[in-house]
Amino acid sequence: MKADVWKMLSTEELVEKYREASAKHGRLLDALKTRAANKEYDRVIAIESELRMRGESARERILTLLSDAESGTRYWAASAALGFASTEGARVLAELATPPLSQIGISAAMLLDAWKDGTYRPR
């Protein structure tokens, strides 16, 4: 979808698209289907960008995804939350980074380390 399409969706619809794309990205990444995962990555980033522009209400909706059943969704919500609810975001990343590790868990551990040492600055 083009960026203009994201703007036409309600925040609820956009959050649902974010949940779907982040879950799919996580499943593809864990299945080592990196090309397909990269397409979903681009989609997640585009949706997240639109959500950031929508302010506080969108941020609150992202926080509800921290407890989603899909590890990919929790990862993306936690990475976004580092910018406005760092305690909650870091907690979820730490949970994802515990063994047994998946590709998402490895990504969570790396992101958490980069955030702690200041080499990653949330948007």
C-alpha cells in the first residue's frame, strides 16, 4: 500500500494492519524466509511512521500490542515503545530475548543492547 492509503485508515484500522504485518514479519523471520520478511518489514515501517504522526492515542494503542500473542508483534510494539514508554518496551524486549531464542528473540536482544549502550535511538 502507498503512504496515502495509510492516511485514509482510522487509527484502529491502522493498528490492526500494524499487528498483522508485524506478526507476519516475525513468523517469516523465524522461518528464515528473509526476502518475504523484508517486504513485511517495509510495510511495518511505513505503518509505524503513520502511527507516530497520530500522536498520543496511537501510542496508547501500540502499548496494547505489547501483550499480543505473536512474538513479532510484541517485538515491533516494544521497539516503538522505547521512544515513549521505554520501561515497558525494554521489559518486553528482555522477555523476548530469553531462551529458547528465535530469530525475533535474537533481534530483541540485539536491539535492547544497542538501546542500552546508546547506539540505537528510538524514533
